[in-house]
Amino acid sequence: MIVRTLQEAEKTARRIVSPDGNWESTRLLLKDDKMGFSFHITTIYQGADFQMHYQNHLESVYCIAGEGEVETLADGKIQRITPGTLYILDKHDQHILRAFKEMKMACVFNPPLSGKEVHNAEGAYELDAESIAE
């Protein structure tokens, strides 16, 4: 069995802060854990407005706290995000995420992330990032 606490993980290399200042993510479950997915608690900072396109991963996102919206670029649809909202990027959807109030999100990625990933120029995570050190 694997047991980790968010508070402890936030004090380690599992906490990643985006270079662009839009988010931080504590990666609680990663590729090396061999579960077939990764699990993260991500904070999207208030005022963040950025485009992502996970070409290599599928993602599910559950809003724990905060308020914002997600816009899918293929159809221009905008979905409001509030606590209790789950959105699923099941088609590698190119999207824009906007945070009106700081949002705390629980995120699941398949395939799992290795741990050090940040968005590339297209707003995606690469598949072969270096594994995280405990």
C-alpha cells in the first residue's frame, strides 16, 4: 500500500510550480508508482488564463474549490467550473482554462506523468520527462 499526505508531498520535489506563474501542482501518484495513471492536486492561481493541449495524455479534472471556466477551442463552448464540477479531456481537447478565483483541482492523467513535466510550447506534457526523485 502507498500512503502519502498532501502536506508532506508539498515539501518535496513532487511540488512543481509552473514557469509562467499560472499554477502549481503536487504530484501525489506518478509513473514510478506503477498504477497506470497519475494523481495530482493542482492550484490554478486567480487571474490565470492560459491555453493547453494535452496531445499525449488524457486528463480528468475535479474542482475542489474556487471558480473559473474552461473553453474548448474546437467548438468555442465555455463551461463554468465551480466546486463539484468534473471535466474530462477525453479527446485531447485543446482548451483555455481561466481562474476567476484561485482553484484547487484534483487531476488524473493517463498515461501517468513522471513528475517534472511542465507545459511545452503547445501546452502539452511530453511523454518521456525525467522521473522524479523521492
